[in-house]
Amino acid sequence: MAKPLLRSLVPDRLAEVVAACGAEPYRARQLATWLYGYDALDWDELRNLPRALRASLAEGWDLQGLQPVERQVGGDGTRKFLFRLRDGQTVESVIIPMESHATFCLSTQVGCAMACRFCATARGGLVRNLEAGEILEQVAHLRRDLRADPVPGHGDRQFNAVFMGMGEPLDNWDALPDTLSTMLAPDGLGMSKRRVQVSTSGPGEGLRRLLELAPGTGLTLSLGGTTDEERKRLMPVPGRTGLAEVLELGRLYARQSGRRTTIAWVLIAGSTDGADQARRLAKLAAGGLFKVNLIPLNPLDDDRQAPPAPDVVLAFQGILDAAGIDTTVRLSGGRDIAAACGQLRRRREAGGSAPGKQDGGRPD
Ligand code: SAH
């Protein structure tokens, strides 16, 4: 049996852990600094803690639950990581270098139960939820990677976190509240709410619980249809919640958080790229509480679905723009390294070798 991960505890509870080891209370703050300031992964790194305390902590807790097994760098600088968990399962995380900061794309589950037709993670169903510590440790590995190999022109600590890796965050209530709490806590990662984005396929129950939790972070709603039928066809499980209700919950969240909710719209040729859909989407997004991100499909290797041609993408965006909806096209980074969520893990499990550079440092 693996020990619990120390990062699965919210920072407030480190005091109990330290007390149980018979150490002075101020050691808790030092421990938090190692976990969330220096991203420690090995007990030996905790140099200002007495050896006896380290040994006693190590008896009850694990500091590392993820082993990096693959790192790929795409032509656009996107870095994709595959981690092996202590039970042998694997998850992916991505660093997307933006102009002034890095965005960390984090996984919340091994697999996913939402069964979205266009998503690689959905193919194997849900295996299990990640623990809070397993989600937070992805940040530790990604920050260590950036320290070892910085993106030129980027500052040190500023990164954004988006839950757009594998899994449905609003289907993992074992871990989401503590994960967010550690991310935002001053003695945790100390992130600003504005730098955290929860992305969801929008199961109604999950959205209602998020409203109760009221974390104040950003929310992205992956819509998948402008009618209930369209949505259900592409996103069978979240599609059980009616579109009107999903959008109403998205509006409530925007009011609660004081930030517009983002609608993520995956553009698939001949399926979600029609001018009529763009007009309906513009109506659904009207009212000032939503903005729209258009994501051309990152096609799966065994699928006939494809992204629309660039002029179709621009035309779709033009319709939303003309209706006064703030719309951005998000080119899915790292297409050459299979960076759409779940693709790397799938290729590896299928035994195929993934294209792209292996641990190649900065692309040339
Ligand atoms: N379950 C959450 C988070 C993971 S998916 C959610 O649905 O939001 C993160 C984003 O990637 C979603 O907006 C989803 O619609 C999008 N996505 C999934 N597969 C994709 C693919 N093959 N190409 C482009 N975008 C994809």
C-alpha cells in the first residue's frame, strides 16, 4: 500500500503532521515552503529540516507520486509530459508557453467518464480520480522543468493553471476542493484566482457543486452543441443536462466570480462549423456574461473527423464577432507531439511511438 501523498493535505493541516512527528510548529511553514515554493520531490532536498524529522515524515507520507516517463517538445515550444503514478497508471500534463507566462494544462483523472466523441481521453472510460496531491505534483514537475530549461523572456513564478488535461474536474469531487484550496492558499501555491481556470464539459450536478464551492476562479464550459440534440451527439454524458440549464449555471458562475465564463467550442469540419451554428452560438452567448474560445479539432489518429479549413474557422469567428461576442481562436498547440488531451497516453498504450522530439530541449 502506498502512503498518502503529503501534497494531498491542504497546507493548514501540515501543522498536525509536524506535531505528530514531535517537531516545533514553525517546521510546518518550512515544510510548506519546500512543497510549494521549491517543489521538493525528495526528502533529502529538505535541507533545513532535521534528519530525524525527515525520517519521521517519510514513515507516514510520500513526497513523490509521479515519475516522469516521457517529455516531448513541439515545434511551437509546447512541452508535453507523461507521468507514471504509483499504481502504474499514467497521466499527461502540458506546458504551453504564452507570450509572457506559461500555461500549465493539468489532468484531474486517469481517463474520463464523459465519453466526448472527439476526445482521446474518453476512449478508455474512467479509470480513477487523481488525488489532490497527484494533481498538485504535476505543477511541481512542470515548474522544475521550467527552472531547468526556462522559456526565454518569461518571469520566474508566474504561471496559469488550466484543468484541460485528462479527465473531468467536476467529476472528481474527492480532490477538486482541496486542490483549488492549496493552489490559492498563500502558504500553498499562492496563486491568484485569475490564474486558475476550471474547464468542464458541464455536467449539471458538477456545475451546481462548483457554485456551492464558489472558488472564484475562471470557468470554461465546453459546449459541444447549440441544441440539446447536437450536444448529446458529441458529448453524451454531459449532454444529459439540458443546454439551457448548463448556460444558466454558467451565467450564475460568471456573476458569482465576477468574471465572464468562457465557452469552449471545438470546431469539427461538417459537424460543428456551420454558419447556422455560429449564429445560434452567438445568441446563446449574448448578454455579456460569456466569451468564446474556438478550438479547431486536434484530430485523433483513428478518426475520420477533421478540423475545418482556416477560411471556415475565420468565417465562423466572423459571425460571432459581428454579433458582438468576444471570440478567440485557440490553435491547439503541439499538434506535432500529440498534445490533445489523452493522445500521448493512448499512443503509448497502443505500443506506437509518438512523433516529435523526445526530450529534445528547445526546438530549433
Ligand atoms: N473535461 C474538461 C477538461 C478536459 S478537455 C472539459 O471538457 O472541458 C479540455 C478541452 O479540450 C475541452 O474544451 C475539450 O472540448 C477540448 N478537446 C478535447 N479533445 C479535443 C480535440 N481532439 N481537439 C480539440 N479540442 C479538444
